[in-house]
Amino acid sequence: MQQKQTRVAKRSFRRGRLSGQVVDAMERMIAEEYREPGTRLPKESELADRFRVSRIVIREAVKILEDRGLVEVRAGRGTITVAPTPESVKASLLRLFRDQPIPTPNDMERMLELREILEETAAGLAAIRATPQDLQQIDSALHDMAAGRGVEETIEADLRFHMAVAKAAHNRFFEMVIDPLVQVFIQQIKLTDSYEVGVELHRQIFEQIKKGDPVAARQAIRRLMRSTREHTAKALAIFSANGPIPAAKRR
């Protein structure tokens, strides 16, 4: 059965560096055709012909994929696919979420659904599994959120809070998914100039985890997500009223 081949349709520099386009195409190729770790990719010359680029571009793309932890270049064996690590999965998800445009209200609602499911479960497990060190990390992030510092410091503390709760669940897969999702979600809302933190709602989550009550911890997450939905609707309305975000500000 002939394998479906992913090709770079056109050599265009207007949509970004050519090597970046090849990296995206090779990532799809690996996902579709070379999923098994330890599989050897085609030779450099074959890839250059397949994607209609020079071998220099292929080398640059392979180096990027190696830095991302997707492949490994081995002397005498060529380029080999490797098993994903938590760091490479997290980085891939972050790129996926980050590269999306400002979401529509419907897309944001779907993201919130995913966040609520993940964070509810993580908070419930944290209420059962959190160690004294975990509780200290959550409390430290909460303290920094309430300190009334600048937006950047508050955002960093907010992210630390959610990641400390995820870590307290003692299931690394929660950390892998929640980190990029929450990080990008907060950054997208920040672009609307209406970022709010909701310290008291976060405090309620911490208190229930500290008490060891998984049901109450999940309920506290639901309250935070309900507030977040309301705030998100307001933020997106402000964004729509003010028009597109200037390119300089997006960076």
C-alpha cells in the first residue's frame, strides 16, 4: 500500500522561513508515516527531493527537529525517530496552542471545557496526594498573585499556581497538558488588556486541597472556571470593539 506523502506545496518566503515550513511538513510526515520510535527517516537527498528544497534546508530542518526531541541523528544509521519525552510533548502542545489566532468565543469555550476537565481532576487528586512541599509551592504562588505587583509578575504567579496544583496530583501527564494550555490561554486574554486574576477563587482551591477534600477542590475549580467564562466573554468583547491587535503588541 503506497504511503501518503506530505509535500511542501510551494517555496514561499512570505509565510516564514523555508526551513520552518519544511519542519512543519516533516513533523506531519513523522506523525503519519514514521510513528514508531527508532524508525529511520529517508536519506537527506530523498527528503530534499520529496520536499523540493535543497539539502541545506533539510539539514537545518532536521537540526530543529532534533532540538525539539523528535529525532536523533546517529552516525552510520542516519536520522532516527525517538520516543516523545514530557518536555517535547509540552513544547509541541505549546507551539500548537500558541500558533493559533485570538480564538472565537466558541473556540475559547471549548478550551475552557478542556481546562475544566483537566484541572478539576488534577485538583481532586492533589487534595489526596499533595505533600507538605506541594502545599508550600501552591501557597507561595498564591501569595505572589495577591501581592499586587505588575501584570507580568502576576501572570507568572498565576501560571505557577496552576502548575503547582497539577504537580501536586503526582501525575506527570497533567503537567504536560495543563502547562501549555493555561500558559497560552492567559497570554491570549492578556492581549485584550483586561487580564484579571481572581485571587479569592484561587485561594478557595488551595484551602480545599489543603483540607484534603477532593470534592470541594473540584467544586472550587468549577467556580473559578465559571468566573473565567464570564471574564473571557468580557475580554473578547473588548477586543472585538477595539479592533485587531497591533503587530508590535502581539510580540
